[in-house]
Amino acid sequence: MQWEFFVAKVGVLLFKGNTLHLLCDGSNSDPQPTLQWMSPDGKMVSESGELDIVITTRNMTGIYTCVATLPHSTATMISTVDITIFLIDCPTLNSTDTMIVNMSSTAVGSTATYQCRDGPTDVYTTQCTSTGVWDPHPLSTLDCIESNGPGQMSTLQPCQVGVIIIFLVVLVQTGLLVGALVKIVLFTKKGSEQKTREERLEMDVNVAYGTPKEIMARRTSKQT
């Protein structure tokens, strides 16, 4: 009795909806065994040496086991293949279809990189340059509609507007200070002019009637 079979090893990149074909061959055994395929969770998924897996989620990753049993015997042999599914999930949308996804953005220089998610692990990355030119994934065409919420923005560039505002404030404050100095000068000048007018009036009185001492002397001489 010759006992031999093998499992074809696979390593392919699949899209969602593609079919993965596994082959377990026992044709070199004599007598030929009965073949079955078992899924990673221990369920029988095929009663032949061939297994077609329609890729739907990454959860289909795991160890698939081919079990060979000889006819009229309890002897079995197993062979396994460890399948890792790297799923590329690019939905096909009509021109009128809309897909709402969560998006985060990272800006470096003049290019913003956006990551869109429609599930826990499915990521679509695209870029938008400062000129508004999109660089989408080669397998998709994206029309992104921005919707901004509360957030923060910072920059390493100096804020020229702030400098201008500060400069204007300084100018305004300086203007108020100049205005106050002008008022003080005018008030001082006005007070000086008032004092000069009073001194001139006193001089005119002295010329007409004499000094207060002379007026008192004349009154005293009249009384005597």
C-alpha cells in the first residue's frame, strides 16, 4: 500500500469577493484515500480534495486541514495549509452611489493625506496637494466632501496678522498719549495767558490809582 498525498501551498493577494482555490491531491496513493477539508473552526467545508473559499472577511484567515482516510480502514493522515488573507476591500460604486466613511487627515508640507474607514480595519488612503489635485488610490475614484467639526490648528509660521494688530494697538495708544500731552500743553498755556492778563490788569489799576500803599497814605492825610 502506498500512502501519499499533498496540499498545494498558496500565497496570493485577493480582493473581497474573489475565490481562493485549495487543492489536496491523493492520486499517488494506492488505494486512493477519501479527502475532506476542515475549516479553521473545525467544520467540514468540502468532501473532496478541492476547496473553494469565497473571500468575504479577514476572519477567514487560519489553518485549513485536509484529512485523508483510506477506504475500509480507520487509518487517516492529515495535511494542513496556513492561509493568511490580506484582504483588499475596494467597493464598487455607481456614479450616483454615496458611501459615508470616517476620515482623518495628516498634513505634511503642502500635501494632506486622508484616510477613510468603512470598517474596523479597511483603510483607503488618498492625498490632496495644495493646488487641489487629488491623488487617489489607483483602484478607486473618490469625491470627498469636507465636513469640519470642532478642532485645533497650529502652525510654525509667524502670525503676521498678530504683529499688525499689535502694531496698530501701539499706534492707537501712542496717539492717545500724544493727545493727552497736547491737552496738558494747551492747559498750561491757557493758564499762563490768564495769569499774564491778571498781571496786566493789576498794572493798569496801579497806574490809574497808585499802589495800595499810596492810596492808604492819601486817605490818612485827608482824615488828619
